[in-house]
Amino acid sequence: GILEKLSRPTCKLLNREDEREKEKMASVAAAIEQAAGPKRVDESLWWDSFLSLFNQLQQQQSFSSPDLLMKLGKQHGCLLNLLSIFKLPNANSRSAIICPRIIIGEHNIEIKPELRNVVLQLSSSLALDEVQMYILVSRCLEQEATLVADEIRPLFERIAMQYFLERQCLLKCTHQILMHK
């Protein structure tokens, strides 16, 4: 009886110490993440959506519109490298997604921790670079308020559709440009 009574407070004390230790470790991890600063990644990972460019190309009778010429200029590299614009998953991008912030050329992106696991799963499933997948997921979540990062099935279907639509529009943009007289 006496040993039991003595061991209960001791167990409670040890549990409190374990909890304090876990809290310290969590705060240290958060501080390290905060101090890590932004990670720079290859600027070729960024692309402006090809959907709007394709829509604009379809509506234009001539390619002399200043707005269209500016968009074509911004997408010049993507249009030239249309087969390699979408990259495969890789260790550098995987490590970048773990950082709190990434810089892609002129774009400074804050990584939302709640999207990391979803991005990694989708990246693996669709064979798309992790940073590019983060961009795609972010854009889809901005466009559709009904999508929730926790509901992986509907999100996966929407992201897959958006990814293939981007690829298709890139090819259609190239076709429009080549067929333009």
C-alpha cells in the first residue's frame, strides 16, 4: 500500500517532466524551422497557369496585343521547353517543402505545414516535382473554397484534373502559336 501511494506521485511527476521535455523539443523544432529562412529553388519550377494564356490565344485575332505579347514573353521558356517544364519528384524539392518558405525566382512562397503531407502524397502519385505540386495544390485550394486539404480523395481527383489540364493547355498554346499565320 505505501509503495503504491509513493509511486503514484512519482509517476505523475515523471509524466509532467516528459510533457515538459516534449514541449521544449517542439519549441526548439519550431525555432529551428523559423530560423532556417527561405530556401531558394530552381526558378524553372515556376509557371504561370497555361489556362489563361490558352484562353487569350483563342480569343485573339492577332498576336499584337501588348498584354498577350507580355504573357507570351513571360512563358517563353516554358513554351520552348514544353516537354521538360513539369519535372519529376526529387530530393531537393522534397527538402524545400519542409522549409517554412521557398523562393522561386521572384516568387516568395510561404509553405503551409498542413499541406506538406498532401503535397508529398500527390507528388509521388502523379510523378510531379514536390515544389510544382505545392504550387498546383495552392492554386486549386485558392480557386475552390470547397476543397479541403484533409479530404485526400476529392482533392486528389481535382489536382490530377488540374495538372493534366495545365499540360494539355501548354500543348494547345504551342499548337495555337505554330498554327498562327
